[in-house]
Amino acid sequence: MKVELWGTFSVRDHLRDRPFVAEVLLYDRLMIPRPTTLKEEEPGPGEEDEVTRWRRQGWQPERLRELLDILGEGDLAVELPWGKLVRKDWYDLYHGSGLEQIGARRTEVAESAKREVEMAKWAAPDQAPFVATGGLIASYVANEAQNDVARRVVALAKTPGVPIEPVIAYSSYTDFHGEQALQPAASPPPPEALRPYAMFGWEFFVPEDADKTDHALLRDAIKLASRPDFRETRQSFHGWLKQMHDGAVDPVTAREELLRMLEEYRSIVRGSGLRTAVRYAAKAAPVLAPLAGLLGAEVGMGVGIAAGGAALTVDWLVPKSKSDERVRPAALVYEATRFFGKK
């Protein structure tokens, strides 16, 4: 089974250090908002054009354009013109309008986006607008919010026959833990526990060279991420994770498949000739209770030891209370210092 993992980003994620270098290795597609051009949308009387507005906000649209052009060399970016209709959807989501205002059905990604915006307003008000941006775009990718422009760009970028899984992205375990109302559990949780979640953490290698510019490192990462064997291994790995969460795979078969994919991944990176640094990522999603016990006994520590210690780790989470026992979409924690160092 293969799955394309799509990451969604805000209007200012490109302002970080080494922008998108790690992300192109984690995701098959990066869906990134950008200002509309005058050809796409003319400003009304007394309105400023989008590029000017982005400059005024400090979002450096020229820097973004340079990065999008580089990402385009590997066909990895899905550009979403951030125009009036999309901004209206963002406004409705951010200000708590009903999901029907953005044409959304009450499904996991859209519901989760709405909840996370409300929690961010309370816990980190300065981050809430950008949480809304990523959540809205994830709803577009999941086809849970209806927008003609978004539907068109997603349809053009999809790989025929390969399912897409958008994820809610977190920059740290602390952010994930605070917003999702989950807590560590026994390994694996007892049968009487509330709905268990498995968090799979893994290591991956990112181009790193102090003598290279951000653009040069991004091109290195794109070259590696665009290799057919790398893309196939990544899609198979995310398909493996989805099967594990869905309970659709035998543990023995799962172990064999994982070891094969990890070895393929190591061989690809070793053969790239790039200087790299180790980074860590983790994905959390609900699992079926019968599978939870099998995972803890057959896949967790066993795979870690067989694959060299820290290749893959499994942590267990459960809702903090019965009132929190709602189904959450998958979440990806990236840029973590360690799998479960809670940094």
C-alpha cells in the first residue's frame, strides 16, 4: 500500500531557517499559500494588491517566490493563490463560523482545524491565525472544504491511483501534547483504556552543510527527495504507518516490510554523497485496541533493536478524560530534537 503525505503550511513558514529542507524529505507534496498575482485577481477600489499586503505584513513574498521556484524544479510544491475567496474561508474558520460557511462537511480534518484554532486563541494567540491557515489548507486537501481554486490545484498535483493523507503538522511534541488533550499511557494500554493512539517516531537524514546557502541545501534535499526510489520508499513507509494504525497488517509481515524499507532508505541516503544531519519525526493516529497489544509486543521494541536501536520507536497515548475521547486525524510532529524527548 502506498500513501502520499501532504504537508500544509502557513503564510510565513518560509521565514524560518533552512526553509523546507527537511519538509521535502517528509512530504510528497508541500501545499503552500502565496499572494495572488494581478493577473489572477485585481484589487478593488482603495485596496492594495496581495504582494504589497504581504510585504506590509513582513511575509517577504519575494523570498517565498524564490523558494517556490526552487521547489518547482522537483515538482514538490502545490501553490495555493491566497486570494479573496480563500481569505474569506480563513476568516470564517478563524472567527468560529460554522463549517458550512466554508462548504465543509463535519469530518475529521475540518472539525480538528476548528478546534485547534480555538485552543490556539487561548494558549498562543499570536499563533492562532497561522494555525487557521494550515488547518484550512488541510481541509482543502482532504476535500472537506470546498473552494474551486483549491480543488483545481489539488486535482492537478494528485498522483493517479495513490491516496492522499493530509496531516496536522506540529513543530514540537509539546505543542502536539498541549493541543490534542492526550497523555502518555502504558505500553501498550490495557484493554479497558480509552481509545489508544500510537505515536511512531523515526529518524531521517537532512542535508546539512554550514558552507552552503539555504537555496543550495534545498536543492540538495530536492534532488534526493525527487529520486523515484526515494519517493516509492517514502510512500510505502507512510502506507505502512497507515496500515498499522488501521489494523490492516499482520505484525510479522509488518516487521519484515519495515526492515526492508529502512534498509532501502539508508542505502539511498548513503549513495547520495550528501553531508547530512539526523532529524526526528513522529506521527500519531488512533489504533484499534486489538492491534495495540500486538504492536507493543511484536513491533515496538523488536523493530527498534533489529533496525539498530533508534530507527523506529512506538509510544502510546490515550485521551486525558472521557470527554476528550473524540476521533482525531493523524498528526505529524517534526523538527523534534528527539523522538520522545518532549522538546
